[in-house]
Amino acid sequence: MAEGNRDFLVLTEVSKSFGGVKALDRLSFTVRQNDVLGIIGLNGSGKTTLVNVITGFIKPDSGTVRFQEKEITRLPAHRISQLGIARTFQTVRPFHRLPAFKNLIIPLCSPRIKKLTGSGKWGDRDAVALDLLEEVGFERDSAIPFKPTASLPHGYLRRLELARCLALKPDLIITDELFSGLSNSEVTSLIPLLEKLQQSGITLIMVEHRLRELFKLASRIIVLDRGRKVAEGEPQKIVADAGVKEIYLGAEF
Amino acid sequence: MVLPLLIYGLINGSILALTALGFSLTYGISRVANFAYGALYVLAGFSAWFFLNRLKLSLFLSLLLSILLIGLIGAALYRIALIRVRGMPTSEIIVTFALGTAALEALRFFGFLGSHYTLPAFYSGALPVFGVPVDYQRLFIVILGAVLFLALWIFTHHTKTGLAMRAIAQDEQAAMMAGIDSDFMATLSVGLGAGLAALAAGILLPLSYIATESGSNILVYAIAVCIVGGLESTTGVLVASLLIGYAQMLSVIYLGPHYQMIVALLAILVTLILRPSGIFGKHKELEERV
Amino acid sequence: MARRKERIDRPVKVLSDDIYALASIRNMLYLAAPRVLPSLLLLLLPLLAPSAYFQRVITLAALYALLALSWDFLERSIGAVSLGQSLFFGVGGYLAGVFNVTLGLSPFWALLLSTGVGAVICTVLLFPCLPLRGIYFAMTTLVYPLLLSRIIEATGLLGGTDGLVGIAPFANAWVEQYLVLGVLLGASFSLSRLLSTDFGVTLSAIGDDDQTVRACGINITLYKISAVAIASAVGAFAGAYFSFLYMFVGLSAFSLELSILPIACAVVGGMRTLIGPVIGAFILVPLAEGARDLGTLRIVFYSLLLAGLILFKPEGLLNYLRRKYQQVERWVEV
């Protein structure tokens, strides 16, 4: 595998406060292209705020975010999506009013896709949507993609989220607690999919609580505590780190 | 000229604060925006009038009964109606708005209009304050406003029920896990809010007369104070009342009586556009706007 | 032996799905009937009406239907609940007065311009409020009509409390009755069509969850502006039409009733269906007009109806009818 761009995503001294609470405190790190970076930390350590800042849903008070040499700190969220960063949400938020596969029509209508593939006819998008669903593990030729989204079980909804990201043909996918609410077997079945995504050239940043599975996928881990980076390195090193153990006292590995 | 303006502005601010307090409390605790608030206020006025003039009860007893009655109606409003649409904010708004409108229009239909219906002041006469004559009712308003704020502050910060209410306001699910019954708290909050509206009616209505038309005005003023000050902050209500109170008074003096409402409406708009969470509001960015 | 109620699609519905509709006349009739028959009935109404009074009621119902359609479109597309439909109505109404009386334009041109300019003005007014979430946006819609009417009252502009008089009527009674019905049918069908295009699907998605749509690389502001522009155009048209109908426009164009009744129509007829509110309007408005002698009691009536329906039977008439038309209920043994 060729060495990717070292500075694919660069955060420099990013800070964000809400009222008196510091959610992010001068946070800096870099992500190499085609890496899988895991971000862990307790509740309230700033993980979701970090995702929101990178993807433009929240603007930081100070600091910069650079993606592929371009500064994206102040760009609006939809522009950042169009540049190739896709994200999932912590609480699954599909479009309830639509059938499952129609969820993917929206990203397929975005300017990024129009630019990358040339605007297709209306009918083509339905077929592309169904193909995407198959790619993330929906059974082909079943009625499931046509069911109303609200009736799908949780595991399918998470896969739908991933499909929504993939529809944008992203270079970077940020997942926010993708494994939460899933059974062990459901999580295990997602891992090959995520490995396949990484092998196809996509960079992954995974914010997670389920450490065992994350450590199988990630090549690097960053530990956040109260908005600050307290440890960084390979999974084995993080597991052995005394400081991290202290934060997670009581957590089972 | 400055001193009378300062004093009248303070009075006007206190009037607004008393008007808005109930609405703020209800929303602050259970996130219920009670759009029937104005109707409850007017109903309180008429019920007090009824107890006073038809049942010939004493003023104190009439007011007390009207507060209890309206408080109960508020609690019933939640228990019977709002509980069914809990968690769907737009349905909550439509239901309370519709019920409030129905009540006000019913009053209008049955002839409760015009300036015939009044409540008497507690004590007639006036007192010079720094050389400016202020009647006892208005004085009482300012004092009562301050006392109520203090009492509410102590209640929400230092009593078990009050703290429970704040817990619900901050994180409903965590509070429920700690054993606090969210529906009971919501019923309590709507009832209390309604009771406070009735209290405000009893004190403020002697200043003019009980008018069905003012039902929607009351709602707008309450919303204005709460939005400008921040929907979850008692300090915000205080500051916003004074700000809007002074602004209203100045515009009425220099521009005309219609501007009292216009100022309130503009305050709502400007705040929602520039800073939706208000001056002291604590909503996180993502919750209030995209 | 326990029983439960089961609902399954009617055979004819399944048979007429998609292209199979062409398989038989019966299938085609099954699909066409609910769309064609009510439209025909609507167009026949003015002819069936026994007197000019009833014809006026039909026209009024159509105007309220437009307001209700506009309300439902806004709710169905971007999920915005408007408590102030009277904003669109009043802006359109006053513009019609200005264009016709002050600028001397004919009713036709004044109507056209009022719709367009009204949409622009309302969109500009609501634009800063678009990023706001549910309850906050609802409050701004409540505030705007009140604000505009108070300003007119305070400054005496645009006729002040007296309003604008001397607005021209329509050329003839046929135009008066059929123009609005034609526009109503056109708007209903085209908005329904719009919501099934990719653009419309994206609009619905915004109503569902606008954050996710942002994450899909779509600039939601443009979509929201479009939705408001469309809804306000429909509402402004209704307001302008009203001015020509009564040859007068005044502060009542911003009244609360104009904001509540469309919501009641939508809830009665079935929210989020676009056609439901239209049906609701043709049920409620004649009832309300019939009860006009009772004065403001009619507002009490449909406010209570609105509250009751939302609390106990939010489904709405159209959804109920649709369910009956498309599905069969039966008891099965468990």
C-alpha cells in the first residue's frame, strides 16, 4: 500500500467552550491518509464536539482544521461534506418519512456527486441507492430496502448510515459511536465492511466506546479527557499506558 | 425628568416580570410552552371578580381562590391534554394555542368585554418616592416582584422539589433514572405557572380593567420577556423585564401608545434572529439553530 | 380463542400497482377515481350552488383551502409549523390594494404581481428566522402578522385602521368563481408532484432531519428559502384574491382566525397529505359560515375541534379514507 499523504487531516490548537465548560482544549493531531484513527474517552471528554468541529457543525473558538492542505475551519457543514468528509451521527437519524433506499437519494443529489459523476437521470439514482445498500450488507432482492425507515432494526439503521456516507464517495469518513446499541454479533459483522472501506482507500476516524472491536481496526488511538489529548499511539501502547488505565478505571478490556 | 422616568420604568419592568414569571417557570422546568397562558391570566381575573362581586367574598379570599382555581385548571390542562402530546413540541403549541384561543373567544362571546369589570386595588392612595408620586398598588407590585423572585430562587435552589424541577430541566432522562417522576413534575410546573399567572392577574388588573382583548397581549409580553432573557433563566426574566420595560415606556412617551406592543414584538424578533437563546440562555448552539 | 384485527392491502390495490394499472379498466378506474372525481366535483360546485351566497361560500372555502395547502406544504416539506398564515394573506391582500388602487393596475396584473412580490417580501421577512428550530420558528410566525398590523395601526400607512377601499372587483362572476378553483387544483396537484421529485424528496428530508441533510453536502438554506417562497406565494395569492372579492382590505387581513382555521382544516382533513387540508377546508368553512350568526363562537368551535383532534384523533379524514380505500380490515384468530 502506497504511503498516503501524511497531513491528510490536521488539527492545530482547536479550542471550544460552551458557557464556562471547555469542551475542547487546544487539541492538535494529524491523520495520515488511508489510516484508521480511533478516538476514545469518557462521556463528556469532547469526542462528539470534536466531530462537530471537524465537520463544520460547530465553529471552534480558536485553532484551525486543515483537510488535504485546505483550511476548512470556518466552512459551512455542507461545503465540508462536498469536499469529501462524511460523518455518521451518534443517535441514528435516518429520514423517517421515506422508504429506506430513498434515504440515499439525498446525498446522491448533492453537488459533489453531480460533479464527480455528471448528473444522472432520475431513475439511475434509485439503482445506485440499491447497489449501495447491498454493499453495506442489506440482502439483495429482499423487501427490506423498500420498507419505511422507521421500521428497520437498529443494526440495519447503522448500515444505512454508512451507506449514506458512502453515497457521497468520501475520502474521509468519521463515525460517531457507530457500534453503540449493537449486539456483539452485529458489531463483529460490521468489521469486515469497515476493513473493506479502508482497503478501498478511504480514511476512517472512529469515535468509539467499544474498545475491543476498535482496537482490532485502528492503527492509531487518541485518548481524550476533558477536551485534551492525554495519550496517542498504537493500540497496544494505549492499553499498557498507566494514565489511560487511570481514566478508565474499572473498564473491562 | 429623569427620576420619574427611572421610577416608572422600574414599575413597568416589575409589571412585565410578574406577567412573565409563570410562563418562564413552566417552560424552564418541563419545556412546555404554555400558549394558553394569556387565557389563564384573563380567566383568573374574571374568576376573582366573580368571587368578589357575586359570592361577596373578601378580596384576599377571592384572590386566593382564583389562584387555586387557575392553578388547578393549569394542572388539569397538562394531565388531561398535554400529556398526550408530550414530546411533540409543535402539537403542544397548537393544542395550548387552540385551547387558549377557545377560552378567550368564549369569554368574548359571552359578553365579557369592555371596561365594566375591574378588580379593586389593595390599598388606595399614593406615596411620594424620591419626590415622585407612586400609588400603593404599583409600589406593592415592585415589592412583590422582588419578594417572588427571591422566594422562587430559594425554592428552586434550596428545596427538594425545586431541585428536582431543575434536575428535570437539565436532563430529563437522568432525572427520571434518579426516581423523579417527569409527568408529575410537568403537571406541577404547568399548575404553578398558571397559579403565578393568576397571582399576577390579581395584582396587575387593578391598574386598569379585565379585558378579554388583553389575553393575547399578555401572552406576547410573557414570551417577549422569556425569549429576550433566555427561556430557562430566572435572572434573564428579571433583566429582560427591566430592559423591555424601559424601552416600552420611552417609546410610549415619545412615539405613542401603540408602540408598547410593537416594542415587545420587535424585541422577540431581534432576539430570535441575533441570539435565539436570549441574554442568559443556556441552550447549546446545535439545539437552537442550524 | 383470541382475536386481533389485521389490515392487508385490497387485492385491487396490489393489482394496480405500478405499470400493472394498465392491465385492466378496473385497475385504471381504481387509481383514477380518487383523483378525477373530487376534481370534477370541485369544478361543478359553483354550478350546483343554489344561490350567489353559496357560491361565495365555495370561493371562500377555496381561499382557505389555499391557505391550508400552504400551511401543510410548509409542514410537510421543511417541517416548519406556521402559526401565522395570516402573514402571507395580509401581505398579499395589501399588495393587491396598493397595485390596484394606488398604481391603477387591473385585477389580473395586480393579482399576479401581488403573488410574486408577496412571496418575495414574506421570504425576505422569514429568511433570518429560517435557521431556527421548531418552537422558535413558530414564535416568529406568530409575531410577524401582529407586528405588521400594529405598525399599520400605529403609523396610519396603507389606510391605517380604516383600510384600503375602492379595490376593483373581478371582470365577471365566472372568473371570480373559477379562477380560484383552477388555481387550487393546479397548486394541489403540482405541489404533490413536486414532493415526489428529487428536489421534493430532499425537502421532505429537511423536514425530517435537517442536520443529516447538511451532512449529505446539501445547502439546506436554499431549499428552505424555496419552500417558504412557494408557501408564501400560495398564501399571498389567496390574500390578494380576497381583496378583489370584497373590494376592500384592512387590518382583518392579519387576523388570528386566518392563522388558526388553516391549521384546523389541515388537522381535520389529514396533515401532511396536501390534499387533506383542501378537503378539510371544504368541510369546515361552510360549517363556519353557517355558524356566522353565532359570532365568535365559531372560533371557539373550531379551536376546540382542532385541540380535540390533535389530542385524540390526529389521523385526519383523508388518511382514514385512504386507509379504507386501500386496505381491508378483518378479524383473525391468534
